[in-house]
Amino acid sequence: MTAPIRAINDFVVKFANVNGSGSASANGLFVKAILRMGVPVGARNIFPSNIQGLPTWYEIRISGEGWLGRRGGVDLMVAMNPQTWDRDLAEIEKGGYLFYDSTKPMPATRFRDDITVVGVPLTQLCNSAYAEPSKRKVLKNIIYLGALSALIGIERAVVEQLLHEEYGSKPALIPANLEALEIGFDYAKNHLKPIGLKLQRADAVGERIFVDGNTAAGLGAVYGGATVCAWYPITPSTSLAEAFIDYCKKLRHDPETGEARYAIVQAEDEIASIGIVTGAGWNGARAFTCTSGPGVSLMQEFIGLSYFAEIPAVIFDVQRGGPSTGMPTRTQQSDILSAAYASHGDTKHVLLLPEGPNECFEFGALAFDLADRLQTMIFVMLDLDMGMNEWLIEPFAWDETRNLDRGKIMTAEMLEAGADFGRYKDVDGDGIPYRTLPATHPSKGSYFTRGTSRDPYARYSEEGAVYIDNMERLLRKFDTAKSIVPAPIERKAAKKTSYGVIYYGSTSPAMDEALHAMEARGLAIDALRLRAFPFAGEVFDFIAAHDLVFVVEQNRDAQLRALLINEGGVDPARLVKVLNYDGSPITARFISGELAKGMAATDSRPVGETVR
Amino acid sequence: MTYITKPDFHHPSLGKNALGFTRRDYEGKVSTLCAGCGHDSISAAIVQACFEIDLEPHRLAKLSGIGCSSKTPDYFLGASHGFNTVHGRMPSVLTGANLANRELLYLGVSGDGDSASIGLGQFAHAIRRGVNMAYIVENNGVYGLTKGQFSATADKGSKSKKGVVNSESGIDLAALALQLGATFVGRSFSGDKDQLVPLIKAALRHKGAAFIDVLSPCIAFNNHKGSTKSFDWVREHNEAVNRLDVMVGRAPIKASYDPGELIEVPQHDGSVLVLRKVAADYDPTDHVGATNYLQQRQAAGEIVTGLLYVDPEAEDLHDALGTVKLPLNALPDRELVPPSSALAKINAGLR
């Protein structure tokens, strides 16, 4: 018999539920209770594209040391879904624990002998306490929450306090929930043996907040001065628009008149959404849409117009599994190439690559400054993992002295003073022209905006030299972008090394843990986290300074690697693919395993593709 | 083409409007459309209408899609900002522009290909959203730039220049606009300036989604026998329901008409629409009546023109959204960026 796992404040719990069964609320309470006990948690919801009846999981990484990515493996499985019993059971680590509803007897063959089985007759406890089916369904979840709390040592008072807060607006529901909690708690206390996984109160959470990236990005858009939002619901971006709506309701009404200092339109589709954004940006309002890969596909023509006619706009792309409808409720980083080069003809677009909710907020605000400054489309590339899962992060912060950067706008005064206005004229050598907003001046500064070729004074022209002049200026502008987008962040290994790793986005928390693990094993590797496209020169300096650079990303085709090769003329042999694209967030174990393998193997033979 | 510069000088006797502008101040570049194109007459009518309502030329934004009609905003109102957007998507761009600055007038110019085919969805949704705009479709039933294919407004049974008979039923954009909730619907003919100019004036002054379907024969590809969008056909089948005058800031003169012949419709902005009835008992404020009338007369083969429907109490998208009076593009930072105390409160709620 394998020895049971023993761990304090460092284990993985996974709930296997049926969606629509009300489990999300109980699982959320479980996580919040652990946080309230001062122990850091990384929690990820794995859910189907469905309203009711399909399997859903909630995976919780409890880490006193503060590792918030997925570790890989499960120490305690709470198996509440008969449909997925076999695979859930198989996922438990040797020496791990199974928690299940033991109301119906099950043959021994349905279990494993290398794990500890903890049975609680949940249905029986629930049915004997409650007669109404609706209560039975929901309160069963609270009963298992009570039993689990007793089992691993979550303080009951903490959960009770949370129940009071959760149902503050519906106090009538509190007594029944407290009672259900007690039923589960008491059963566990009286009937179950303690297990090897324990929670202990700690002080490792501090001031940190627990929030998802979509909420953070929606709030960022409020702070970034966005006034127009046009959107079309699509998983996993919907909650970004909803967060913007909620925060605007709270923060953006005239205190005297109650009037809205924003306009939000749920458009008829993604094309209309980006059209509205384009019109608003053209007319000087900060505007955005939020969508996912399929929406970006639909918006292609407008993205090209934004690039060529130079209209500020922001798209939050919360990436999901593609191609086509793909895996709509699973995560990937698979829109990088289609966003970077969106639309027909020669185009390139600025991408911001937040690593989690903090940067979703920060870049969510910054995107509007960059859009106005560069007069072009700015993509903020979230993904489902950071967009829809709550992450434990430092509190949001805002510099009160910061002003919104509206970019180069030619005013009536400048026109009156005799400025030579050419809408597409490069006055300052940075490729960025001045623009006038409609109705700036009664007789000066008007121009005709179009997606067709034109000269610096916005006059239609199909002359080759005029066209090339404009296209080259757009490249100069893109070059200017390199110096004003968020710079990459380098983390040097403790000792000198010829190995490097490049990563970005939601890979960050798992990478943090993987790098720590590598260092503990004595494997030295320098790391560079990219935060934007176009790539600054230091990205290629980093590649040049290492013999072998791993590029870790969450798609099949190594899209970031392709972008690096294309933009920097990098020898492909020096960039090793490390790819996770099964729809689940990447794990620390996978990353450190692949890097270690690659580093050990390169001395004798070339490294092939490491693909999961 | 656009390298031809129009001379600035004009005849000294050219009249001025209340703001001191002449008609020439509302013109644009030289048209590149075919000589005799109906669209150029519509551009001229837009110039005349803007002159007559004493518009400051730069206080209007003109937006269009793609096609012959969508090129025309370059040929009028040269002092206004214009935006030639993408095919069929003018309505969404206009909606966004309007949200950014509610103080300007928005003129959308489109064609039957742009609005009835690729852009039918956006046409529908901008109208049902009540965007404050004047939306003109220059309707010739044919794709001109690509040389003569049927558009979606071509009538079933009508013949193309190459002799092909259209087997698909035609979309009546005016009837559709009415059904979609447009609060101002007109139809006119590019060859009838007396009818068209007042309609455009009224549409520009209307608050809400104003739509005008203007039959505008394509001289090159759809002006032959067998076409139902030719000059001859439209003239022969044109049945006006009323004649419109827009009275701004002065009392309407009624002396020359018998009682009961006139309908006065006061607008939000204080102007008065004075309608001389042509069809007896046609009430342009009766939505159901207008819908029925259009259907009946269309079945009889007539092209009904005039002010077909108006809701003088209409509200627009900004009313529905409850937005501030000041344009959103003019709000200062302090009204947009919440204080960090608000952020502290948000942080506290996320623990």
C-alpha cells in the first residue's frame, strides 16, 4: 500500500461536479475560506459550453509558499459526478484521497487501492434533513463543504462568516445554509478519521485581492477613460463587458443629474461592434469592444481600416480554444498570429500581453492611451484562464497624477495659427501624424477619411510612390510603438547560463513555480516575459545572448515563436517549442519537466519539438 | 477626378443664408460619377437643403459605405469631416460617431447594394436603435461600379441591361424602415428636387432615425426599357402622397390653401413640417395607416413618394442610454477617471 500523502498548506483539491447543480457557490466558499485563513490559493474553473447537466471541475491549488499556477496532479478529489467517476479517480496522485457520496454502496472494483477513500453519505444526510427537491439539490453542496472543512481543518467560524456575507442581501437563506454546514461538519467530526492533508492558519495572503482578469480589464477601461463600449456576447469575454457596465454604473454617473458619462451598446454582431468602436474612435471618444477569436475573425475588415485610416480603437481578445468554434470554454493562447497580422494587405498591430488581472487592469487602461497616441488598433490579449478565473493578486493601484494621453490632436487654435494640416503627414519623424476631430474649425482641418490610398493631405491617390511613402511611414509608426509599449521583463538565473526561456500571458504563475523548481534542482535558465508586440530590441538581444531559448506557449503551432522568427530574423533552430494546448492551463510540472529534458538532451543531440 | 480643383469664385448675386453662407460653401469636390447620374442630383439637393436650414457646414459629419452612392460625400459639404467606411457598415460607424459627439448632425449616405444586401443587418439595427441621423439610400436597383448586376432592391420581373429577368423579390427599404421603427420615413426621386430638398431638410432636423429612400436611376446600367428604376418608369409610376415644406422659426403661410388641405407637424427643434395633402386622407403620423397604404399602392404598381411617416415625439439612442448633454469626446479626465479612493473601496470588496 502506498503511503498516504501528508502535506500542510500545500496540496491540490479538485471538485468534480455537474454543471447547473449549484456547486459553484459552495466551491467558491471553500476557496474564500482558505484565503481568509491566510493561505494563498490558485483556483481554476473547468466548465463545459452548456447550461445544465455536463461535467464541470474546479481545481484548487493550495500553496502556503504562494505558487498560484496549476501544479499538475490532484491530491484530494471530491468526486460528485458519476459521469466522470473513472477519469476523476485516475487523476488522483498515488497516496492521494478520494472524497465521495457513499449513500449508494459501490463495488470495491470501482475504487483504487493506492489511495485513501473517504465516504460521506451526502444524499442520505441531505434527504433526511430536507424534503423539498430544490433545497436538497443546493444544500447537498453545503453539506460536503461542511464535511470537507472538518476533514482538512478549515475553521467553521470562517465559513459561517462567509455564509453571512454571501447571503447578506437574502438573509432568509442563512439559517438553512448554516444548518447544512453543521450537518456535514458534525458527520465528519463524528465518523471520519483525519487525513494527511491539513490546513493551518497562516499570514501569507496579506492585502491581496481575489479577482478575475475580465473584471480587472473592465475596470481598467473605466480608469483608461473609455466612454464607448460596443460588444456582442461571446464566451469567455462576456464578463469583461459586464464588468465595464457594472463599474460604469457605480463610477461614471454625473452626481447631480444622474446622467451617464459613457455609452454602451450591445450590438447585433461583432462586425457592428467594431464598426461602432471605429466610428467613436474617429470622432475622438475612447472606445473598445471585447471578444474572442471568432469575433476577431469577423472584425478583420475593420481592423485593416483602423490600421490604414489610422483610427484609435481597442479590442480585448479573451482567447479560447480554436480553431472555429473549437473549445469555447477552454483556454489557449492561439490568437496571437491572427491578431498581430489581422486583415488583408500588409498590416501589423500592437498587442499587449498581460500576465494576469493586475496587468489586465494596467494594460486595460494603458491601451487607450496607446490607441490615441499611435492612432491605431490596440489588442489586449487575455485568455480564458486569466479572464474568467479569480486569481490572488496585489491590490489594484492607480497613480492620481496620471493624465490621459490623447495623442496628437490638431486644435482650432493650431489651425488658426496657420498650422499646415496634413492628416497623414509625418511632422515629427515618428510616423505619427496629427488628426483633427470632426467640427474642429468652420473652414480648416476637415478631411475625408477612407480606406483607400491617399497622399499626406488625405487626397485620394493611386500613385505608387505616394502609396509606398505612406506604407513606409506606417512602418516608422510601428517602430515608434516599440519604445512606448510595456517592455519585457527579464529574470536572470543565479548563475551564468546559455539557456533562456521566453513566455507570456497566463503562463506566468506556473512559470514562476517551474523556475523555482529548476533552480532548486540546480538547473540555471534565464527567463524573459514578453509584455507586448512589437518586440523591443532587448527581446532579440536576449535570444542572441543564449545558445538555446525555449518558447513556452499555449497553442499548437508555436505562434509566438513564429512571430519572433518572422520579426527578428531569428534562426529557428535556436528557438525550442514548449507547447501546452489541450485546453487546460499549463502546469508548473509540465514546464519544468520539458525544460529539464531539453537542457539535459542538448549536449548530445538536437532538441526536437516538445509538445504536450 | 479629385485633382480637378473647383474654382472658388462665384457670381456676386449668389444669395446668402442667415449665417452668411452661399450655396457654394456647401459644395464639395467635382463629382467623378457618370454625367447625368441621379446621385449627382441628390448631392445637389443635399447642398440646397443644408444651405436652406442655415447649417454651419462643419457641424455635420457625413458617412458612407462603399459603391457609387458612397463616393458622393466627397462631392458635397467640403468643410465637413467625411468617412468613407467599409461596405455595408456605415450604420455602425455612424452610430459610434454619434455616440462620441451628440452635438453634430450625422448624414449617412448609402446605396441599395450597400444597405439592402451586405449591409441589411446594420441598416436594420441602426434604425431600430434610434440613432439620431439622416440616412439616405440612393437607390438605383443595380451595382454600377461592377457593371450592372441586380441589387436586392431590383423588382422581381424587371430586366437587366443584358436582358436577364430578376427572379428574386425586391426589398422595399422604405417599408422595411417603417416596420423597423424608423421615426421618419420618406421616399423621393432624384429627378424631383422640389420634393426631395424639403424631405432632406426635415430629415436632418428630425431627432431620431430618419430614413429617405431616393430612387436615383443609373444612367449607365439601369435606365433601359424593362427596368423599374429608369427615369421613365419612375416618372410614370410616381404617386406623391403629399408635398412638404419645412418652416423654421417663422409662422407658416397657409393663405393659399383650403382648410383641411394642410397638415402641420411641429418637430422637437421648433421647426414645423407643413404638408400639403395630395392623397386624400393620408396621415403621415399614422404608423399602421402608412404601412397599409404602402402595401396597397405597391400592389397596384405605384411608387409612393413623399413624407410617408413621422413621429414628432421621437426619442433617440442617447435618450435611451441617458448620456450626459456634453459630448462624450469632450469630457475632461476628472469626469472619466475615478479617484483612487474608489479603487481602495473596490479592492476592499475583493478580499
